[in-house]
Amino acid sequence: MITLADDLGHLSYTVTGAGTPVLLVHAGVTDHRLWDPIVPALAERHTVIRYDLRGFGESAPPSGPFSETEDLCRLLDHLGHRRVDLVGASWGGRISTAFAHAHPERVRSLTLLAPAIGGFDWSAEMVAYDEAETAALTAGDLDAAVAVNLDMWLRGPDRGWAEVAPGLAEQVRGPLRASLVHQDTVGGHSRGVPGVDLTTLTAPTLVGIGLLDVADFRTIARRYAAEIPGARLVEFPGAAHLIALDAPGELTAALLPFLDAV
């Protein structure tokens, strides 16, 4: 990976392929490797940009105040891309939405996969997950915290581990562990990702949801699709929260025609 360094810290990124630029923003329990299964197909037609958010993957944790959306803007400026197709998963979806709201002239299209949202009235299931993660981290049991997150975000609530593709848990474990190690530092320095009135977004939008995902996120995705003008919802029956890992073929089959049509 290449590092973009300045007085604010550094971001690590990678660029693959040639064509109109597509920028991929990973989920909060992964890093740029979330997108490994779909990059080859995308790179046949597009310049595919992936980066690690601060404190994830190969990007250093922040040492002072920062903004996730400003980081995204800095990366695009550094690479010389005025306008991109923006794809975000989960936390990356919320960042992408905020960026599209703040800089509509820079977003050619918006794809949101199980996007996060602020101010949601979380279910008892989600509250229990958060409490279990907090208890494990408070006890200093990082392995237990990783297991809690793998159960929630990779396996999902409606399938057993035997139904998860072999190797995915090990693929996610390292990035997830790193995210947990740095999450307090990241959260302490982040200026926060602002909420957005979804009805004001103007970019053509595709919203994806895994039907094996947590019920809260299925509800949130449908809210995005209903409120963003002209947005289209695509459901992935065999996917939980991390659609790019669970259903890469189905995702590229939906994403490539959408990008071609914009």
C-alpha cells in the first residue's frame, strides 16, 4: 500500500485498474481487505481506490482531532480525482453519505451497503451485543471481544458457523482485532460524522442489504432507500452484514450495471 502523509498523520491506500474512479470505504470491523473479492471485477472497467480509515489496517491511529470526511476529501485531492463513484459499507456507508451531502459535486454515484446511521433506536439485540463487547474489553479479554463481533457481523443472528464460507472468520479476525485495539483512540479524536437529511442527497444511489443481517440494519437500509430520492434497494439473501465477503458475485452483478448506467 501507499501512504499519504502530511502534518495530520497518514492514510494508507491502494489503487488498482484503469477507468472512471471508484472509491471503496470499508466497514468499521474490517479494513481495505473487505473489498478483496470484488476488486478484480471492478478493476476491469474502473480505477479502484481503497484506503484504511485511521486506526484501521495500515493507517496509523490519530494523534489529534480529525474528520473522516475531510480525510476522504484529502485522499481524492491527493490522487487528483475531482469526482468519483463512492461505495461505503456499514460505518463506511455513513461516512460516504456524509461526504456526499457535504460535497455533492464530487460524488458521481453512491452505493451504500448495510449503512450505519446516527440516532437510531437500537433493539435489545444490539444493546446486548454492545454490552457484551464492552464487558469483554473492560475485562481485558480482546479475544472475547473479537468473538462477540464475529458472531454479530460475520455470522449474523440467523445462521450457524457451518453456513459461513470457510476462511472468512480468519480473514476478518486480524482487521477486527486491530480496530478494537484502536477504537478508543479513534473515537476520542474523531470530530464525528454528522447526520444527514437523506432527502437532500442528489447522487444516484444504490442501497444493499443482506437478508441475514441484524434486523436493525435491514430496517436502516430500507429507510435509506425510501428517503434518498430515486434510490434503489438490492437485497442479498445469502449475506449477513459484510456483503462484499458473503456475496461478492451477486454484489458485482448489481454494482457494475449501476455504475455503467450513471
